[in-house]
Amino acid sequence: QVQLQESGPGLVKPSETLSLTCAVSGYSISSGYYWGWIRQPPGKGLEWIGSIYHSGSTYYNPSLKSRVTISVDTSKNQFSLKLSSVTAADTAVYYCARHSTGLGVDYWGQGTLVTVSS
Amino acid sequence: SYELTQPPSVSVSPGQTARITCSGDALPKQYAYWYQQKPGQAPVLVIYKDSERPSGIPERFSGSSSGTTVTLTISGVQAEDEADYYCQSADSSGTYPYVVFGGGTKLTVL
């Protein structure tokens, strides 16, 4: 059974960088699929942030591209998100997920709430 | 930017049929996916490739596509189906994995 688990600070100060890691178990990241980050502001809908392919290629939401970096560590079977220059508008539950063009997002992490506040 | 449009809310009585639509200009060329999200939980995939149902998803969930609109149908709605539902597809360029989500529809079981 594939499992994903987000970890990282729950509180980030404005203008700083949000950093999250997603640990994957039950499947090797290097074997395939896209591995992505999706967020959901409180009471609002889902927004795709970006994804990394198992080969290491990255794809970012154009609206966030200038602030986002996604990387992968295959030795630890995990991937990470960095979002720079955060503001209160970046407060959200952040989900890591596995997805593909044929299956959609078939596995999600439980989500982690990140609050941007001084 | 490309958008997928869903009605904000749909209400049905138990046992009735709920239909949730999702509209987007690129949907004739791209697969659509549907997710169910209950409060405090991560979304769950209920339909992929327009009309395929993942294992473990009840048969009362079905999907269809017609032109620029895709529809999630829940037949014989149960109280446990009350949730938010989101459609998802690739963006208008059709380049995966540039995905986009609809705004979500709150299904209320009366």
C-alpha cells in the first residue's frame, strides 16, 4: 500500500520560505509517476502547486512558478517543496500526492496545515 | 488562466440521484477526474478517465462526458455521500502534468 506523509513547520513568518517534505512508503519514487504538491486554503478549493517526474523533471503552476522549487531525494524516497517569499495568502493545508495522466491523483498524504503569520 | 466551472452546491434527498457538472473548453480533449472530500480529510479519487471507477468505490458513482461538460452522477444517494466534490483535468494546453481543479461542489443530502 502506497503511503505519503508530509512533514515540516506548521508556522512560517511572512517573507520567509516554506519548506515541506513528503516521505513515500510502499513504492519507489524512481519507479515512475509524478509526485506533486497540492494546497487548499481554509474553506477554499484545491490548487496544484507543482510536480516532479520520477526522472527529475519539474513542472510548476505558472502562477507560483517564480517562488516554487520541488526536488527529490531518491535515496530517502522522499520529495520536497520550497515556497519562497510567503504571505498570509499562502496559508493552507498542503498535500503531497502521486499522480499520472491515466489515473489522476490516486494517492494523497493526510495534509499538513501551514500558517503564515508573524 | 484556464478554469473548470462547477456549481457551488447541489442538494438531494436520500435515495435520489445527484448530478454534479464540470465545464471547461478543453474537456473534449482531456480526461476528467473526480474527487470526494469530507471535512478534515484528504480528497479521494472516485472517477478517473471520465468514467472509470477505482476499486473500492461504490457502483453508485459514475462519470460521463459530453462536449465541454463532464458529469459525476451519484445514484441512490446516501447520507455518507455528503461531501465536497472536485473535478480535475489538464490545463488548456493539454500538457500533463499541468493540472487544474474545479472550484468544488458541496453536495448536501437533505
